[in-house]
Amino acid sequence: MRNLTAETGLEEQKEEETKTGKLYYYQLFINDTKLNLLNPKTKMEKTKKEIKNKKAFLKNKKAVSLMLSYVILITIAITMAIAVFAWLKIMANVEPVASCEEETSIILDEYSCDSEMFILQIKNNGRFSVDGFILSVGDSVERTPTNHLIPFNTREVTGEGYLRFFSGNDASPLGPGQSREARFTNHEKKPDGTIEEVDFDYIRNLRIQPFIIDDKSEKKVLCDNVIRQTIENDNCRIREP
């Protein structure tokens, strides 16, 4: 009997507490509703603030996304550029282009002519050796000389118009301060491959360009120092009329 009474008392106490809690939360709801009804300005300001915060969040999120996009694009571009450069380097197998040193230079000390031969005295006035030169002559001071005379000693011919310096049977570059005589015939190589006399009587202008031989490729490299000279008063007859 006692136990039944105690259990009934506990149930009534729990029921009372439940009612009290519900009344408390209900009262809070009523108070909040009254506050909103009595002060709509507060609710509006709260709503505006929430909207403002949301816009700021979205704006910051958009800015971060845009910055990340730029970073990714730049990274991809740099990676592609490096990859393309490496591929081109492998495919092209680029090597430094051979060239003459700046102070590579020769001068024409003197010349002489007769009906069968054109003789030049060449001096190296630079600081580096020269392996040879290319000679072009012409019969008009108004035109660039284009005729290539054949050297008197055919052993020195290394190409049309090219003369390479020799000493005995061996190639011998012209060193700084050295002078050497170069002799040419009055013959040239025609377009059809035949060798005949030039078709003019007097040499009126000439062009001399030195060259060196590249040690690696063994190819001729033309130098920038070019001699251009005009011969006046018909002083250089190269062929009898």
C-alpha cells in the first residue's frame, strides 16, 4: 500500500514538473512574440544585418574562388611553357652558333693587275687568325661586285670565290700582324659549270670578306669585317681587248 502511494506521488511530481517546463517555454515564446510585435524595427534591423552578413560571406567566397582560379591558370601556363621548352630543346638539339671574334680583321695592303693575273697583298690587322677570304670583283662602281675569280693555285680553292691560306701543302691561317700574297687568274666559273675568262676588261670595284673555319663543324664562318674598294682610272686591266 505504501509503495503504491509513493509511486503515485512520484508520478504526480513528474507531471507537475512537465507542466511547469511547458509553461516556461510557452511564456518565453509569448514574450518573444510580444517583443517582435511591439518592436518591428528591431526585427527588421536584425534581418538586414543577417542579409548583409550573408552577402559579405558570398562576396568573400567569390573573391577567394577567383583568386584560386588565377593561381591555377598561371600554374598550368608555367608548367606547359617549361614542358614545351624542354621538348623543343630535345628536338632541336640547339648548339651555340659559331661566329668570328669582334676584332677579327684584314686589310688590303696593295694590289697589281695584268692581262692574266690579279695579285693581292693581304694583311691581318686584327687580333685573331683568319683562315681565308672570299673575293668578288666587278666592272662597275655602281653595282655590287659579283664575279668570283679563280685562284692561281687551284689547290687553294675551297668553294666558288673562296681562297684558303696555305703554307706549302698544309692549310695555314693568317695570324695577327702577318701578310700574305694571294694570286687570282682572270677566269671565273660560269653558271653552266665551265671555266672561262671574265667578260669585262677592267676591274673597277672589289669586295673582300674574311672567314674562319669552325673547329667543331669544320664549316666556313664569314666575318663582319668586309673590305670594299673602288679602282679608278682604268688602272686594273684584267683582260686584253
